[in-house]
Amino acid sequence: ETGVTQSPTHLIKTRGQQVTLRCSSQSGHNTVSWYQQALGQGPQFIFQYYREEENGRGNFPPRFSGLQFPNYSSELNVNALELDDSALYLCASSLGDRGYEQYFGPGTRLTVT
Amino acid sequence: AQTVTQSQPEMSVQEAETVTLSCTYDTSESDYYLFWYKQPPSRQMILVIRQEAYKQQNATENRFSVNFQKAAKSFSLKISDSQLGDAAMYFCAYRGGGATNKLIFGTGTLLAVQP
């Protein structure tokens, strides 16, 4: 166990809907990164939040957005869901935006129908 | 752009034997980090071992060790005395020396351990 928690464990949404996924980082960690892992693939970096600011983003459209709160927990929001958004969403926490050791949560399995 | 390639989709090893998982990467950076992560069926990604590019010595963590060949851009993972609990998907990952913790993952190698 890494101390990183995510909720919900899994959920099912309909195309066009919006979804919010949540991540609670390991105690003392101030950086959260989000990844999308499609079935049979390695995780793809979505974005990173450091001290409540987005400071790095992968190749994902603006309908993927996030927040980080003063307690360093984080949300991933996805608008206008598409079928291809079906994936496992992982968050990872670390200490500092250059801390090389990241601890992953168990993920949220999102299915879009 | 940096890329990570794992050319072995699946591997199998007998319990107590040794297995090596391969990984190659491409980068023009001189400062970077390499990792092996394990993802069991529970889905939680677990850090197995890390290697800093500036270190010539290969990293070792108990039964896990790496063979880091910087010039060849190769980073293989050796698992000694394989155990049933080692069965999982293994991902090789690259992190550049920049201002984010962005990891670039390979496609993974599914390791089966036979009793």
C-alpha cells in the first residue's frame, strides 16, 4: 500500500456526460500527476499539479482538466465523455515537482458506453 | 520526443529461476531517470527499482537488479529466485530531468511464474 487513495473504484458513464475522479495523495506529498491507462497499454501522462497549479501537461485535449486543493488532494474532470475515454485512471503523488519517486494509487476504472 | 520500448509482450519463468526483462529507450537528454514498475492484477503500480542516468553503478534492490547500458540506451531488469508473487505486468518508464515528474511508459511485459 502506498498511502495514495482514489475514488471511486470504478464507474460507468454515458457518452457526452461529465465525470470527476478523486485522488488523495500520500501524507506530505505536494505533487499529484494523473495518467490514463487504456487496456493493454502503458499509462499516458495527462497532467501534473504542484502546489495547486498545473505545471505540466501531456497530449490531452482541454476537456481533461484538474484541480489540486490546499491539502494536496486532487480531482480529474473529464467533460463530453467519448468512448475512447474508457480506461484506468491512475494518480501518483510525490514530494516536489522534481521528486523522482512517485507513488501510485489503485486507479479508477472508467467505462464509457 | 522520448520513447520507451519493451519488445517482450509476455515472458514466463519457473519458480526460483532467473528472468530478464528488456527495455530500450530513446532520448537526447543527458539527465534522466529510469524505472521499473510492477502492476499486479490489483492494478496498483508499484515501484520496483530506479536508476539515475548519471550513476554508472547498476541499481539493485534485493532480488531485483538492472543492467543499465547508457550508450546502448538499454535498461533491462533481472529478477533472481523468482517467486509466485512476482507474477505481474512490468513496465519500464523514463523520466526526463525537466520540471515535471512526467513518466513515459513502455507497453509492458506480462510475467508469468510457473510453480
